[in-house]
Amino acid sequence: MTNITIYSTSTCPYCVAAENFLANKGFSQINKILVDRLSNERDAMIQRTGRRTVPQIFINDIHVSGYDDLVDLDRKGGLDAILNA
């Protein structure tokens, strides 16, 4: 089973776009962590990624990074391999 985690905020349009993009590929089971509601999770995200912006996307513990990176990975043909691993 594919494990997808998105560090997000409750008002982030790129986070919603990433969720919709993954849902359109058939992956709607997403562990969404709202870092604007849980400051300890924001700290964990920063420690895990070295980044402060959302979304931060992990697929099977692989850090894909943000929405633009997710789409770029798909365009290059690498996303399906990660999603179906």
C-alpha cells in the first residue's frame, strides 16, 4: 500500500492542488498534517525536510518536496514508479 503524507495548512491552495493531483491518479488516502494547527508538527516538518513552506510531500518515505516538484516528477515519468512501489 502506498503511504502518502502531506504537510499542509488549512488555507494552502498548492496543498489542495497536490491532493487533487494525487486523487486524479487514484491515490486519495493521504495522511494530511496541518502544521498551522500543530506547532510541534511544523517543527518536525522543518527538521525532516529543511524547509518551511507547504506542501511538503512524502510518498513511501521519499521526499517529493512541493506541488511543482510533484507535477514535474510526473512529467518526467518518475512519479508512477514511486506511487506503485
